[in-house]
Amino acid sequence: MPEATFAAEVKIGGTGYRRLFDSQPGGNPGTDGIIVDLTPSNTLRFIGAGQNVGLSGTIPTGRYIDLVVTMNRNGVINTYVDGVRVGGGNATTDGITGCTARPLRFAADQDGGQRLTGAVDRMAILPKALTAAEVGTWRDIAF
């Protein structure tokens, strides 16, 4: 996929690495599938297309947030919390590669570890990068 949007209404708790979206096999260096997770310092990390990108911006924990991560065709990744851009980073223009037949997991890695402690109301993955104006309407677009 050359671009995508990962969105969730989520209440994040816990510590350490906490997986949000995962379709990579355990131990893969990022060449197959995608990982979006929260680091111990409550920033996001994007792993895909051979890239491991730490994203700027701290993600709030302990309350429900509207979290949206967009990956554009030009490699730019944007992170939004409650409709406001809080950070981002740059990946490759190769997009997300692989994604062979394996489960897409939310809140745990493929081996069932790196679990997210918290709660999820809803989540979606869209095959396009939403614009800043569309971020607040991701639920209408997805559902």
C-alpha cells in the first residue's frame, strides 16, 4: 500500500512497548507488514517497508483519545490526537510492503506479547492517507 490511515478511539494504559496495529511476523525487521506501537516514553513508532521510524509528539494516556496516524505517498507520517496534529516523522516512499495472509492484530503483537493495557471503542485502517481536514471524520469514512 503506498499510503494508509490507522485510526482508533483508544484509552492507553500500561508501560513499556505497547502494540497498537500489527501485521508483521515476530522478529521481522520491518520488511513485511506494519507495526504502529507506543514506546516506553509514550511516543509512537512506525515500522514498515524496511523502516523503523520514531514519531515526534507525546501520546496522552489514561483517558480516551481519538488517535489517527496517516502515512502519505511521499513518506510523511502525521500523528493526530483529538483532531490536532501532535507530531510525525518521515518513512520511505515504498509504503507498506508484504502483508501476507496472517492476522491483523490490534493491541498485541503476532506472538501475543507487547500488549496494550487499556480499552478500545473502535478502530479502522483506511487505504488512503486522510488529509488534516478529513481526520476528524474518519469514523464517517470508515463506517
